[in-house]
Amino acid sequence: MLWAPPSRAFLTLLAGFVVAWTVVWIFMGIWTKHEVQTLRQLSNTVIQSGGAVQQTGDALQGLRSIPFVGGDVARIGRQVSVAGVNARRSGRSSRTAVDNLASLLGVAIALVPTIPMIALLVVTWRLARPRTQPA
């Protein structure tokens, strides 16, 4: 036999290291998810601003009865209202995208570094197990 199986002390040390490594990276994944979700505030601001723009456009459309300029003001009001609706739709869409990205990044950051370490621990344990010799 060219190599000796790992000692119990080495396996205990390796297991402790893998547990600590896994805990740290799971914490990093949770923290990353939380930080990315703070970007939702920008989406919420776009939604609120879009609502204000839409209300402004609706108010402008109400001025259509003004002689000579009412038609032009109403036309611009419709365009402003449409811009507000589009901003609100975009804000809701980006909020959903931020939520999805936060979850995906959180899981990826937690799992990508931990899976190889856990695999290393499992392989080391299997190599350390005494094997039975065929008779």
C-alpha cells in the first residue's frame, strides 16, 4: 500500500473545516440575497413616479374643453398618461426581476463553494473506511 488512510484527527479537522466553510457561504448567500433585494426600492420609486405621471396626464386631458389649445393639451395629456402607465409596468417588471435575481444569486453563492467541499469530505471519508479483503 503506497498511502495510508487519513487519521481520525485529520478527518475531524476536515469535517470541522467543511462545516465552518459551509456555514460561512450559506451566510454569504443569505446576505447577498438581502442586499440585492434592496434594489426593489428603486423599482418601487419608479412605480410611484409612474403613478404621479399618469395622474398628471389624466389632469391634462381634463383641460380639453379650453378653447383653441384644449385639443393639443389633451393629446399631450394622453401621451403623458401612457408614459406613466408604461413606467408603472416597467417598475413592477423590474421588481419581479430583482426578486428572482436575489434568490438565484443567494442560492448560487451558498451552493457553488460548498458542494465541492462536501464532496471532498465524503470522498475522504470513503477512502478512510476500512475495506474488507475478498477471501
